[in-house]
Amino acid sequence: MLFRKALRHRNVEMITGEVSAIRREGDRVTGVTLADGESLDAGLVINAAGPNAGRVAAFAGLVLPVEPRKRSVFVFEARERFEDMPLLVDPSGVWVRPEGSVYITGGAENEDGEGPADPADFDPDWSLFEEVVWPTLAARIPAFEAIRPGRAWAGHYEYNTLDQNAVIGPHPEVQNFVFANGFSGHGLQQAPAVGKALAELIVHGAYRTVDCSPFAWQRIADGRPFRELNVI
């Protein structure tokens, strides 16, 4: 909301709409069409479509291995409080951290054979909590053997199937189509830096503050993963 508020004072027009098509002429995109039929000319298109990034790239005839994957987060209470408890991640991938007077946890999804999420499915998978998360927490932290489950929610990660890492920068063959995608759960943390880096690239023609070239799209074409060893 702070970013949106700031943009209102910088002669930026905010439009809400769903992109249904992207116009492309050879090695350039020239505009987008919205679901209501409105057509917008564009000298530059930035794909920041989150879980829908792969579909948006396909509108321009480009390949991007990013798809939605559902992830559930659960809230629980425990009798014992650990005021100085950090974020803990079990080797299985289950994580837990304090959130005010409660705890939040997740990370039990099995990625083997997992496919794209139903775009309309935002129902938490409580079986994951009962069969995987809770037993893992109890084994790792004995105080969590007796807990009281609370609410839960589910969201969609923009999951990069190649390496679970970001794709940042222009397409090598369509230079005015720029990617800011594939963060696989780290987007909120990385978005401000990526936004600044891309702004510098667009305005100055090069990265200045943060060099995002290792995340360029070319590694997708090369099938060359850029691995992060500590992915939650």
C-alpha cells in the first residue's frame, strides 16, 4: 500500500484489469489486451504476474516454467512460550516460528510429482497438519506435543519448476518483455530489491545497485539451474 500511495503522486496511472492477450511484432511486444476488450499500447511490458507468470509469458509466445503451487499455513497455540525462538526449519522442510502470542507453521507439501494448483483452490490442507506437520513438530520440539490448532489459510507460490529461483530481466529475443518472476515463496522478501534493479536496468541500461544477471532468462533455455541450497 505504501508503494501504491507513493505512485499516486508521481503521475502514474493505476489500472486494474486482467490481461487476456499480448500483441507482439517480431522481436518486440507492442501492447496488451485486457479481458474487457480494452487495448493498451506498450513500449515495455514487465511480467510480474506471480503464479500466473507462465501463462502471461505464453501470451507473448515465450516459455517460462513458472506455475502456481498451493501452500498451506497453520496457526496453533502452545502452553509453553519461547519468546526468543527463531524461525526453525526441520530437514523435512516443515518450518515453524512465533507470531505474536501464537505460532505459525507449514512446509509439509511433497513436491515429488506435484503439479500446478487449481487456480480456484485456496482451501488449507488440514491433512498435512495432522499427518505431517504436527508429528514433525512434536518430534523436534517436545513442548509441541500438546498444542491447540487454530485457523489456517492457503496461497499459491509462483513456483519455478527449473530451480525454484527468480527469473529477472529481459528476454534475449524480445528485449522489451521483462521478467520479474519465479520467486517460489520469496517474492515478498526480494521484491523491493528486484524492483529497484529493474528500474535501473530500464532507465540506465544496466544494473547498478544489485546485479541480477545470474537470474537472467537464458538459463531457462540452457536448462541450467541456479540453485539455492536453503529453500523453504
